[in-house]
Amino acid sequence: MKQVRRRALWQMIAAAGPPWELVLGAGLVLAMILALSVGKYPIAVAEIPQFFLASVGLGSVAADRYAALANVIIDIRLPRVLAAVLVGSALASSGAAFQAVFRNPLVSPGLLGVLSGASFGAALGIVLGVSWYFVQALAFVMGLGAVVFGVAVARLFGNSSTLTLVLGGIVSGALFSSLLSIIKYVADPMNALPNIVYWLMGNLAQSNLTQIAWLAIPMVGGVVLLGVLGRALDALAMGDDEARSLGVPVGVIRFAVIATATLVSSLTVSIAGMIGWIGLIVPHVVRLALGASNTRLMPSAAIFGAMFLLGADYLARTMANTEIPIGIVTELLGIPIFLLVLSRTNRGWNEH
Amino acid sequence: MSTETLAAEAVHFSRGNRAVLAGASLSLAPKEIVCLLGRNGAGKTTLLRIMLSFLRPDHGTVRLDGRALSGVSRRVLAQRVAYVPQLHHPPFPYLVREVVGMGRLPSTGLFGQTSRSDRDAVEEVMASLDIAPLADRRYTQLSAGERQLVMIGRALAQGARLLVMDEPFTGLDYGHQMELMDRLRSLKDQGYGILMTTHQPDHAAMIATRVTTLVAGQIADDGPPENVIVPATIRRLYGVEMHSFGCAQSS
């Protein structure tokens, strides 16, 4: 009943107010400004827009204050905030895309083994001492390998039903986790091992602006591509034959969606390590609030995922005296939210 | 026969070593309801899937208005021929309006925006099938009969005049089966052509304008129900004796 009322309310807002994309976009900008103001060095929320206006020549800020702000905002906090936005949106939209294309509300980049595969690939790159770009490439290749392996395992057990695919993902995740353990075991314990362990726990503060700018190109491109494929994803979610009968080139779209979702979620690993749960729960939360239609779900999930990770990062920075790895926070937050969503989603899942 | 037809011509299809279809020919035109009967595993669904271009036949062609399907794009085909699948349960709670709206996909294209006229078309279809009151309900929460109507709604929203239905009566109770028959008859009267598979010869007897049987990979009978649904055909198809039954009795 409550859900019905909420949807009606939303539709009233949607009908009367500005478009929902605008509302969500404004929310994201606000969340980013808030995130930039939080930290040990005190900055008032109002100073953030003033600073950015001053930096493009509109308005002015006292010179010494400007220098201090530039240091804290641009050098320290902005990479972190952008990392949170990129990673959160990439995980949430790839999660929603995987769910549609596999017709399975229980899959996510984490559950399909993508994150484990990408972690293994990146760790392998670190141990081999290859260049940063090659580490990204290895993360993507192994992430894709993990999806292919998981789907193949599911096929082995008959048609890819909800449960067999989850099973395949678990097997694939376990395989790449154990490969990762081998890498950790052979890694140099003085140098490479602490790097790998600390980074995999999830940390948004390890990339610099240049790296983030490079990664932003494929990640934003991928999230936008998944966003415009919403109607095709809706058709695919109804079944292959039905999608074909609606004129959708099923093979091409499926391949493009899996490759894109794997790419963007693999790259999150290289920015911030393994961050679980976002790819699973954000699409569910958005579906509960805005409905199942992927034209709305894909962009909303991307924006909401970004806001969710900004919030989780805020908690990671402020909950304790020392910073807690973000991956641990999303896990702690994700479990109760998932249980809540599970109890509210309609029971379509266990009827297969 | 009208020029607007979908026709399989001497279609062959094998799965492994087993020939599923061995020269099956079947056509569908507007203003008719064609029922396809056959045993389990006779290849009824395979033939439908070939006629919908989901599968490619090994030999033979399927033509739409005389043009081979291999030369017709999926989008164009989708605006002429629609598929109504067997009842199923999609994993996501789409609203009825959204499911029917998916039928506009072939007209707008994958990246196109839905316009006012698309939304109007969807409303019109829902009104014509009396499912407008369900528009904001979740498809997943509807009864089987309602879901079947929504699927038909999506097919009509495609703008297709030829509908291919895979066992539309399966999973419906008797009342809903009779209601669906009325709907289908009225669609036929409006000029739609309907091809369906069914396991129930009595359904075929009640609704079909033409009954076809698929035996050993070929169409064995093709004619009006009173000629096809007779004890001899039933015996050949299902291996059971039929003494009194529907129009078979009267003929």
C-alpha cells in the first residue's frame, strides 16, 4: 500500500515539477558540494560554489584563502569525490544492466565474479610490475573472463535460470578469489602485498586527478551507453524471443551490454578496489521508488549510486578516528538495506 | 487470399540428426484464425519460431507478402507480424502501461523517444482490450487471463496485423479461455490474422477458420475445422478414438 502511495506521489511530482533527471542531477551536485566541504580542514558549504565560481573568473575569494581552498579542494578532496561519483555510478548502472540482460534481479558485478576477476587481473599486473595502463587492461580482461566463466558454469547446469546463474557467479568468484590468493601468497610481503591488500579493501583516495580523468572517459562513456540502451534492456528483460519479435537485435545488444557493464565495473576495481553491494542494492532501491522501466532506472541508478557512495565515503571518513576502508562501509550498509529491499520487493523471484 | 500474408514454404529444420520439420508449408492471412495441432514435440513451436524469424530454416523460405524474410529487417517485420508468447513471469515489476508500450519499440527504434502519438496508441490499445483500468498495475501481479490480454495489447501496439500465438489458452481457466476466444474472434473480424498452436482440438473446433496438423514434420491437414477435426484425424494425431465431439459429431 505504502509503495502505491509513494509511486502516486512521485508521479504527481513528476507531472507537476521539473523532470526527474533534473531533480536527481541537482541532488548529485548538492551531494558533491557537501562531500567537498567535509573533512578535517573546515570549509563552509557556501565556500565551495564561491571557490569554483572564482576559479572560472566569476566573483572573488581572498588570495590566501583561495590558495588554501585550492589545495584542500582540488588536490585532496576532488579526486576522492570524483572517484566516488565514478565508482558509484559505474557499479550501480552495470548492476542494473546485468540484472536486465540476464533477466535476474539477484546478479551484480560482485555476484557475477567481475570484481574478483578484475581484482585478480589488477593484482597480477601489480606483481608483474607492468605499467598502469596495462594493469587496467588486465583488470578488464580478467573481469570479462570471470563473467564468461560464470555464465558457462550456469549453462552447464541447464538453462540459465535465476539460481544457476547465481551459482555460476559464486563458482567464478571463488575461482578468481583463489587465484588472487595465489598472487598474494607469491607477492613481495614488504611492498606489493600490503599494496594489494590495502587497495582491495576499498579506498577512494588512492587515485590522482590525472588517473581519474583517464578512467572517466571509458567509464562515463559506458554509463551513458547503458543509459541510452534502456528500452532495449526492457525488451531483453522480457525474453530473447520477445525482444527479437520487437525488432531488437538480441545478440549484438546483449554482447554490447555485457562488455560495457564489465568494462565499467572492472575499472572501478582499479580506482577503488573491491566495493561490494552497490551494484546489487542500488538498482533495487531505485526500482522500488521509480518502477522497473530501464529508461528511467539506468540513469537514476547511476546518479543514485554516485550519491550512495559519496554518503558511504562520508561515513568512512567520519565514523571513527581513523578512516575505515570504504568497501567495509558499503558492506555494512548494504546488508541491512538489501534485507529491507528484499522484504519489500514483490515475490516474483522465487517463482522460477 | 489477400497479398498481406506470412507463408512458410517447404521448410526443413533439423536438430542434431533428428529432422523436426521436413517440408512444412503453412500460411497466414488477415481475417482468419489458423490453429496448428500436433503431438508434443511435433515441431509446432519450431515452425512458429521459424515463421517469426527467430530461427533460420535449413531449407525452404518464409515469405512476408511474397518477400523472403531473410531480406526483411526485424524492425519492419515487427510492425507487420507480432508474437504473443506463452504465459510467463518476467523478473521485473513492469507496469501494464510499460509492457504494452514496449510494442511501440519497432516504430520508434531502440534509441527513439516515445512521442504523444505513441502514448495515444498505447492508451487506445488498452481501451480496446478493456485493460485500461489495469494500466498502472504491475504486470507481475495480474491474473493469467489479464497477463494474456496485456501480451495481446503489446502485439497490437506494434501495429502488426498478423499475430502468432504460442498456446494462448494454456494456463487459463475455462472462463478465461472462453473470453479469450471472443476477443480473438473480434480481432479476426477487425481484420487481424491469427496463427496459434494449441493442444486442444476442441478449441480449434470452436475458434478456427482453418485447422492445420503437423505430422512427421509436414502439414498433413489444412482445411476448415469441420473437415479436419474428425475422428480419423484425431486418431492419426493423438492415437485415441473419438466418438462424439463438437463439430466432428455433426459432420
